[in-house]
Amino acid sequence: MTEETLNYFNYFTEIEEHFQRVRGTGLFLLSPLDWALIESWKNAGVPLEAVLRGIDATFDKWRSRKSKTQKVNSLAFCTQAVLTGSAPTESGAATSPYTAEELRGYLGGNAAVLRSTAGVRYGEIAAALDRLSAEIDEHARDLQRLEQRLTVLEEKMLAVARASQTDEHLLKIRQDLEADLRPYRSKMSAPQLAMLEKQYLERRLLESQGLPRLSLFYMR
């Protein structure tokens, strides 16, 4: 785990420091959403350079505006630029890296997995994915908003998964986490530890029930 862990956190650290540097506020702390976004980029194999370019493109566009009433306070503002791998056009409408049919298939596929693997407990979430799929022509024009909707659905899915686990199983996951983290705790900041614990626990919960990740960053 040593080399893999160091590479893992280098990815997060590079993005965090670059965002702080470009924003011009070194003390700015990333939010849990920001950490989750970085995690999804890392897991989906998004190159570090593409993320840094997306951050630069987002701030370049923001600085070009005459009115700057809304600050870039989250990496979520950079999602569209990172997804496309290039700066948005002047009109603000970026070209989607996915076709409507690809998005429809991804959403519908995840809904089918929830129904066949996870059962009735996740029926409401599967139905929500079906609705997004049916309205994909509209959602494909704003991938950032679609990603936000998927994030909300995944949080609901995780809440159901958590409630369905026995205390013994949750304790075992916590014990495994502690054993893996023990050699590295002194080398990590509190935000890094909190992020890793959150992502580790979520990943184990999803794997234990055969649940899919819903983020667009997991599209293949």
C-alpha cells in the first residue's frame, strides 16, 4: 500500500494546491464535495494534467467576466471544463464528451443494476435514474447539473446501504480501515484523513451490496 498510497495522495495534494494557488487564497479549504469530486476523477482515471487544465480554464473564464459577483468557491465549478478536457466556449456551452444515447444507456444500465442486484429498497433511486434517462436531451446540455443530481441520488443510495448493514459488518469495515490507515495517519492532514475514511467506507458499502457508482466519471 505504501507506493500506491503516496501516489494516491499526490493526486489530491496537487489538485488542492493548484486550486488554492490559482484562486489566490492559500488558506482556502476544500469541501467534502470537492474531495468527493477529486476521488471520482482519480478512480475514473482522469489524468492530473486534465484536471489542472480544467481548473485553469474555469478561472480564465471567470476572470474574463465583467461582473464577478459569484466567486469560484468550489471545484464543482470546474466540473464541466474537466469533463470536456478543454475550456468552455464563449457562450458558456461546452461540447459534451458523451452522446445523448451514451448517457441514456449509462443511466438506464445503473437503474437496471439497482433493480436486479439491490432489490426493492433502491426502487425509488432506480425510478429517478429512469426519469433522468427519459429527459436526457435536456440534461445532456448541462452536465454539471446532471452530475449534481447524480451525486444527490448516490448519497441517498449510500444512506439506504448504511441502514441495511448490521453493526458487526460496519464494525468490521471500520477495523479494516483503521488497520490500513494506522501507518499513514501521522503523514496526512485532517482533511485528507476525513476524505479517505469517507471514500473507503462508501466504497466498501457499495461493493458489499453490488451497487453501482452513479457519477458520470465512471462512464466507460
